[in-house]
Amino acid sequence: MKRARWLLLVLLLPAVTDARAVVVAGANGGGNTSNNTTAAQMAAQLGLGNTSFYDNILPYSDAGSVYLGWANTVAGPRAYLLSAMHINLSNTMLINAVSYSVTRQSIAGSDLALLTLSNANGIMPPLPVVSLATTTPSIGTDVIMAGFGRNRVQPATTGANISDAVVVPDGTGYTTTTPHILRWGTNDTVRFNNSGPPAPAGSLSIGGLPTTVFVTDFDQPASGAWLTSSEAQAVLGDSGGGVFGFDGVLHGIIVAVSGADVTDAAFGEKTYFADVATYKTAIDTAIGYTLVPEPSTTALLVLGAGTAVFFALRRRA
């Protein structure tokens, strides 16, 4: 039986700049190591042909965000990202050593936030477009979550320092600490409600903002419910991170967890995601333009030194 502690805690963070990572339960979580930190590891472990969306998860303020793409608007080039409203506001953002001015707005009065970025030289981030989900994931959908939350401590003081093949007592899990690493993990969606017909999504008030969310459950080792050995749970700092389908489509933004302590990851806790499909029309309307991927010399005009800087910042193939 999952432990029944249901105090919902929004993933509020202290005013710090260090980036951290989702907690992964399986052997590939590795505690404080470099496991589950790269797109190449994701591709190898999950057998995925396209993991470019992982590079679109970026630090924002004291948490995270997901880059969607950019558009050449009437006001000039603008980049767009999704994050969470409850994250501490920052009016600037640094991407690939380029500074951007940031404005933020709530999507449909929810905790889902749209970030709009501009740069004096018109330089846009060299990142691909992320596709937005058009339907809420059904119960049992396989997903990949990633964020800048706290890092797993191993061995854990809460008793999870045993083999992943051994069934552990209810309520055990991992404590966390604060190295600077982005990490990904896997899970599958579960029902939102505890009674009545199973519902894949429901409404939560997060910081006073009613938000439609779906949910994953941090299953115990040997429970028979693991999707892969990288079973993941969000913790303090993961807000604004993303959850994707195995096809790279963005299904949600991490906004909250259940449990009495957001600095631990205990088996039976849940991660809540703002449902992108519910808000897709509002997101598209707020942006108002068709987004395009990495800038090119024909798609984006920049002046003088700005052009040289832009080419220096493009990713190497």
C-alpha cells in the first residue's frame, strides 16, 4: 500500500542559482553521479532515436523551464518558454552566455507560465521547436520527466540504501542534496482521483491558481510497477521542468508534489504536472505566431557583431 500522506506542497525554492536534478530510484539513478544526465544516456537506455528535446530544458530563476521555439514578431525576434508561475520571478535569463530580458504571464489564470524572451541584438537560442501535446495523457502513459531539482543522496538516511531488487517497507525513499546537475527519469501516469471512475487529470489550487494537472507515482522497488530502472520523482527545485512522451512531445510542466517534505523522494509520493493539452489553445493564442526552430542567416537578421556572436553560439553537430 502506498503511504497516505497527501499534503500538497508546491515546489517553492530558496533564492539560489544552483541547478539540481530529479531523483531517480533505480540503479541508473546512481546517487550523486553523472547517470541519467545526458541525451545520449537517454537514447541508449530507452532506445530512442530523437532526444533533442532534452536540450530544451533550461534553468530559469531558481528552477526550470522548457524552450518552445522563437518567432519573428512585429516587435522583433522573440523566444517562448513554458515554466511555473509560483517560481520566483526573474526578469533576465542567460542561455549559452547570451542575456535575455524576460516577461512572464499566467496561462488561463493557472500556475502554468509563458516566458517571452528578447535580446537587444535579436539573437535567438540555437534550439529546436518542441511540439505541444493535443490530448491529456491517458492513465498508464509512459513519460520522461526532467528538471533542475535536488540530487539524490546515496546511501539514503531514510532506508533506501538496499538493493533495488528488494521490496522495501512502505514510506522509505531518498533524501536529497544540491549539486548542479540536470537529470531525467521515467515513470507512467496514474489516475488523478482515489475514488469513482478513474480520471487521468483533475484540478489543483497551486499558489491560489486553479490548475489542471495529471500525475505520476514514485513506485517502490520490486513493486512490479516500474516502467524502467529510472523510476523518477520530482523534488524541491524541479518546478518548471518538463514531462515528455517517448516521442518527444511536451505533455506537461512540473508544478507540485505530494508529501510532507519536498526535499525527500519517498516511495508512494506523487508528481503533478500542469497539463499542456488543456492549455494548448491558450498557449498558442498568447504566443500568436507560428514558432520556428534554430535561427538561420535567412530567418533572423542581426546586426554587425551580433551576427558573429550568433554563429559562435550555434551548437556543433
